[in-house]
Amino acid sequence: MPNGSHHQSGQHRRCISPTPARALACAKHSLDPGACLIDGAFDFSSIFVRVVHGVTIALAPGPAKTDIEDALMILGDLHRWLYRGKRPNWIAKILNRAWAAVFSTGVASNFLVTLEVTGRKSGRPISLPVVMAVVDGERYLVSMLGDNVNWVQNVRAAGGKASIRSGGREEIQLEEVPAGQRAPILKAYLQRAPGAQPHVPVNKDAPLAEFHQIAAAFPVFRIASNKTVPSPASPERLSGRDDSDDDLSWLDPPENMHDSAAWDRYWNGHLSNGIGPGLYDMMAGDPETAKVMAEMGIKTVLCAGSGISQEPRALAEAGFEVTALDLSPVAMKLAQTWNFGPADLERFLAPEQRKTTGSAHFIVGDLLDLKLCPGPFDMIIERCTLQNFPEEERGRALDALIARLTKNGTFLSHCHDGGWRPDREPFHPIRALFAERGWTIWVWSPSPRPAGRSAWIYRTTG
């Protein structure tokens, strides 16, 4: 049962607007991602919405063509605000992390990649999404924010040694281009990445002479390839397939929640299209969640229907004793063997939260089988699993999980509403089931957790 099979429920479980995976897949077929993201910056003429811990970040879809000039001015101001002081603010950082995960899968256009370079202060790999410009067959990276930005300083400190990921991993040497040779590259870059325009004081269609005047302010690096190695994601993962006729049906979860073979096909479909844990865990947690769990004295955790998520492994790194239960052998195998690295861990934990006392165990089976993982557990986490059950079966599935919880335990229930609009509350059908059972509902806030058993309601949209 998947973590991240985000669907609106009720009579029909198909989402109305894209989940992260569906949005990405649709982009493969019909959109130009270069119009959405450039050099770590998201162009908000597309939509990105997230509701977490009761906080909503919502931006409307692109405007009608009659309003395009006014809209571009607004988007330019927003873009500059996201990078005020030539540093990404917290919203930009969230988007950068998400799109770095997307681009590293290799399912976006081949000029959209994830750059990875060693941090000059931390010594850890730092990843960010970037757009490559191509001029006369050579590939280049451009800093839209100028000279004094972290990735540029990290590249220089590393002597130009870096890597790019787009399906596979390519070790590269970045060679800084002299200012006098940058003008045609900057022009090609703006043509490829229109989202950079608010930061560059020259129009993308301006003559080269104008680009020469500003070239010294914008570092450019030529990409020299050293070697390419296969992606470490999974032996089941395939890439480079021609899916121009794909109807995207592989994105829909099985109707039968108890058919393990169907769930294996579901996950194999995602893996064969290059979609792995990085994308599914975009909305699965953050360091604040683990911090609150530690403050509550949580020790044992059941992640129910966790699919390919890396959350069980991250929580184990935070010192919790974690059991992951899922119906799909394929999902459980990948969850354990995924190349769990710093980028995966950063989604869930801050460096100071790491400990050496935790553990993670992965069990294949149906959550309705009470002989499996009987507990009791201090906390149960289900992310977008119960909402995929047929309405008539949800209550039984919820009760099966409640039976595994300690007397004063916490139940985190996460629902994703792919069809949410600002004029209504995000969809969370499990909340009503908790209310029917007399549970205390806790929509996370800085206030203390209520006494006794409580339902921690977690919602995302988009």
C-alpha cells in the first residue's frame, strides 16, 4: 500500500489535479519544465500548493493571455522576493529540494539536471536543480544570482569537481568561462530558462552587445565530462523508454487494496518511469515532525502502508524503533535497498537529530492481519494509505491500526487532496472517522499535545 498514492476519495479515488508523481508525468508529455524552474528557482506561472501543520502555501495557475504582461510583472516581483539578497528564502529552499529530487530521476527534459557539489563548510554533498545551456555543442551552467552564491563558491572551493544527475550520475569538471566569452552563453541560457529573467537586467532577445556589458556579473561554467555511471536507485528501474503513447494509468493505485501482485505492478510501473522515493517523500515529513515526536517521548513507531518511502529509515536515524508494514514485496525491497543518502535524510531530519540507537524493520503483509506487527506502538504513521481504501472498508482498516497503538499513543494520519481549491477545506476523510470514535483531534501547532490518545491530522495538497 503506497505512501504517496495521493488521491481524492469518496466514490472515486482518482485525483482531480496532479499529485507530485502525476504532475511530473504530465509534464513529461505536455509541458516544458524549463518554463517552470531555472537554477533553483520555480516560475509560479504553474501551480504548487502545500498544506502542512495547518499552514497553506498556495499560488494560482497561470493567467489568461490577456493579462500576461501584468502577470509577468507580478511573477518577476515574486521571483525576486524568493531570492531577496541573492539568497533563497524558506519557500525557495523547499521548492529547490523538491525539484532537485525530480530532476535527478531523469524523467524531465535533458537540459534539466541536478547539480551536486561538496559544501565548502559542511563537507557534505549539496544538491540543487539547474538548467544547462548548450552553445555549439558545449554544455554550460550559469548563476542567475551572480557571483556571491553558495553553489558557485562551493564549485570554486572544490576546484570545479562536481557531478550532475539525470537518471544516471555523471562526474564532471566545471571550468569557469572568462567574462569576455560569456555573452552568447548568457543569451542562450535566458532563451532556455525564462524564469531567470527577473534576475538578469537584459532582455532575452537583446543583442549580444548588451550581454557583453553584464557578463562579468554572472559566472558561467563549461561542463567537461569525466565519466558516467548508472543510477544507483534500483535494479528494477528502467530509463530511456519511449512513452509518448503512455496513458499514465500506471499512476492509479489498484482498486483492490489486498492484491499484493497488483501493488507490485503499481510500484514497478513507477520505477520503470523513473519515479522513486525522492519524489514520494516530498510531502512525507520534515525535521519538525521528528522533533515533536522526540519531545513526546515516542520510542516505537509503526509506518503503515509506507511503500517505497524512506521515512522509516530516517526515523530510525533519529533514534526511534521503527517497523514498516506494506503489502508489496517490491516496495519493501526498494525501501530497504534504496541508496539512502544525505538528500533523503535532509527531508526528515536536521543534522543534530541523528542518533545511533534506532532501528528499522520491514514487514510484508496486509495491515488487516492483526498477527503481523501486533505492537503495541507508541505512534502509528499512515500517509495516504487509509484514504485509498474503499469508503466502506476504511473504518475497519483504521480499527486494525488502532488495535496496535498503546493506550496513550499518537496516530498520525496524513491525507493528500489532489483536487483542493482555496474555496474549501482540504479533504481528510479519516478525521471524521476519528471523531466518530471519540478521539481528540490534534492539528499540529506549537501548543502541547492533548492528553490521552490523539489523532495528529496532517494534510497536503497540490
